[in-house]
Amino acid sequence: MRVERIPDERVGVLIGEDGETVEELKELTNTEIEVDEGEINVEGEDPMEEIRAQRIVKAIGRGFSPEKAFRLLEDNSDIAIIDVTDYEETKNGKERIKGRVIGRDGEAKEHIENETDTEISVYGKTVSILGEVKNVHIAKKAVEKLLEGRSHGTAYQVIDKNRQKLI
């Protein structure tokens, strides 16, 4: 059995309207999922399916829609979760660097997502990236540059330097 905790305000998203989302997840991963407040218990006969279900639960907990989180069912997909507190300690500092990742009118986040074919969620104290393994790795490097305080141009150069890997 694997246990995952997600924020209380995301539990409803995981369950879905009339329980549809959690039922679909159970069916797609052949697992049993019990929701007890913010604690999610995932159990299945196949450990790999348990892990897949747990990663989807974690993605929904980190702010992704179920539709986006279900991308983790695809082979060669991954999620990276970056803890913003590793880069900044003060509340204002954390908000500032999360804002850098998002950019004016969401432009920085959208640019990184489009260039790397990933999905990015800025939620709570984390920045999470979901997509194909190699693309997640490249997007993560670009996001980390922004969290370190580097310019947006420098972050985008990380993507440009790795363009061949994105093909």
C-alpha cells in the first residue's frame, strides 16, 4: 500500500464530480484508492500500477487538472516537483520567484511549456513539471535558472542548447 498526502482543497478535484475521476483512475491503473481527508491510500497487485496511480494523485495534488495528470499513464512520462523553499525562505521571496516562473501574463510559463511540450503548475510552495521524461528534465533546468534569479533569456537558452534532445 502506498499513501500520498494532498492538500485538502485538491481532494475534490481528485474525487471528481460524483466520484468519476477517482473511479477512472482506479480502472485505468487496476488499483484500489481510498480517500480519507487529505490522505490517499493506493493499493494494487502490480507495484508499477500503484506507482502510476500515486504519481497521478501527486500531480493532481500539485495543481494539475486530472486530464493533464493522466498524461502520466503514458510510457516515458514523468513529473518533477521543485520545492521553492530550496531557493527562497521568506514569503515575499517565494512569491517573487514563483512570479518569475509564471512571467508577465503567464508568458514565461507558457513559453517553457510550448518549447518543451510539458505542462507546468505553480502551486503552493512548488513548481511542478509534467511530460515526457527528457522534456521534463530540460524544462526543469530552465525553471531552476529562473528560481536562481537568472534572466528569462538565460532560462530560454537552456532550452535552445538542448533543442536536439526535444526532437
